[in-house]
Amino acid sequence: MTPKFKNGLTRAAIAFAATSALSTAALAREEIRIVGSSTVYPFTTAVAEQFGKSNGGKTPVVESTGTGGGMKLFCAGVGETHPDIANASRPMKKAEFELCQANGVKDILEIKIGLDGIVLAQSKKAPDLSLQQEEVFLALAKEIHDENLKFIANPHKNWKDVDPLLPDTKIEILGPPPTSGTRDAFLELVMEKGAKGFGALVEMKEADEKNGTKNYEKVWKSIRQDGAFVEAGENDNLIVQKIEGNPNAIGIFGYSFLEENVDKIKPVLIGGVEPTYENIAKGTYPASRALFIYVKKAHIGVIPGMKEFLAEFVSPKAVGEDGYLVGKGLISQPKEDQDKAAKIAVELTPMVAPEK
């Protein structure tokens, strides 16, 4: 008789039977499948390659689909046709958690693997640039308020229109699409923080809290669509290539892509702070964030190598201060957070539902 898991699903329903006629425990899929964030992709790929070499099993398949796209695939169901792990460059949202629950993905491990910074970068040929979060908001918001506190379509064409002290060059920013966790983090860490610098928007936020409306959220989440912001897809390397050849353009991506391309591009300072390893680790860089992997507990013990892969991912040799992922641009998190991640990977403790 086929054994059952806690959630009542049979082993066959999750991963084993290649066809309904099979009565043996022959595996339908032997390699771990991972989807999600383009920012986390190079780190997970490095762990997958190390795992494949040291464990003698099949190297996990890692796909860069963006955090949002990865969550949709991850939460679609349990079983061999669905991914085992989702990379994420921001925490799982409440709506995504509820989608998982509705589709039978009940026990999910949330493992924080390290830290990262949202970077604005430009060609090395461009003049050095430092921006405040308020200036980025004024450059990219779909609508801004005028002197009469009425909202109008963003009229700013050049950076000098935002502030007379900024360069007289066209506003041209290449960034990720709405499915990207980097996009979500950029909106929350840069655009929302920038919106808070304006009294009229603070009053709008307070009115929303009183009336249960979301006008303020709509303002800071809405990016202009008149060409000043260009969606460049989930390929961060492509953004690097484009800004390298265009001194007027600015790109948005994770710190690791800046670290890997310091010979071609340089950072734009945010609030006067440079995105360095130390500044992100200390939290002094305004656009710092955490990176995660999400794991289906129901697939552990069914898809071969899951437990061993997680052990590799949270090991000091991977994510410690001298770990091989740090060499690829990951910011190592404090020791207590590393220990917490390792404990979750060993004890398989499911996450609680997100609040938002």
C-alpha cells in the first residue's frame, strides 16, 4: 500500500509513479527543480553546481523566471510536475501564500539565505551621480502633485527638471518588469521612501489609513510609461550591457551584478551612500533587502537530494562570511540569522502566514 504523508497525499500523487499503472516506487523525476528570482539565480546555480559535484546526484535545474513568476509556478500545486523550490528577492506575499494553500501547498519552508542591495548603476563613462530617494520618485512616478497639490502626469523629461543641480540629461532608467522581486523591492525601498518626503503625500497616507483607501499606495507603486522607464525583462546582464553603452542611462538590479561588472559600470549613490558590501551588511545603505528560498516540505524525502541540497545552501562554506556565495556577490547575514536558517533546514519548520 502506498504510504501517505501528513497532508493525506499519497507518494504517487506527489512524485513517484511515472504512470498510474506503476506499483513500484520508481521515481518520475530525479532532479530538483528550482524557479524564481533572477537576483537569487546565480547564487542558487552555484549551490546546485557544488551539490552536483559533491553528492554524485543530478545537478538541480534552476530557471530564472522572476520572483512573481516563480511564485505562481511554485504555488500551482504539489507533485512532480511542480517546482520544489522558489528563489525570491523579497518575502512571499500574503496573496501568494493563500494561492499555495488553495492549491495544496501547505507546509512551506521560508529560508533567508543572505542580504542584497537594490542598486542604481551607470556606465563608467558617465559623470558621478548621487540621488535622493525623493528625486528618484520625482523622476519615475507616473503622477506627481503640482504647486496646487493637484496630481498631474509626470512632466519631468531631464534630471535637471527634477532638481536644477542635477545633470541636464534625459531621464532614462532600465529596470525589471512587474513580475520581478527586484521591482517590488525597488518600489518599497526607494519609491515609497521617496514619496514620504512630500507633505501632501504624507497627508494622503494618513487619509488612507483613516478611510481604508489606497490612494497613496497607488501613487508610489505607479511607474510612468512614457519612455523614461524601460522594462528590460528578467535578464539583469542585459541591463548591464545596455547601460555600459549608454552613458545617460541608469540600470536597476541587485548588488551582485554591480560587483561582477565593476570594470564596466559604477553605482549611483542613494542618499549619499554607496552600495558596498559593508554598507549593505550594516543596513546603512537605504535600499538593502533580504533574499530567500521557499521550499515545499512535502517534496522532501520524495524528490532525491532535497535535504542534502538545503544543507549545502545554508552551510557556512556557502553563506558564511568567507563562503563561495559571498565571492559571487551575496552579502552574508549575521551569524544568528545564519543559524536560524540552518535550523529551519534541519528541523523543516514551516513558515507562518505573511501579514501582507
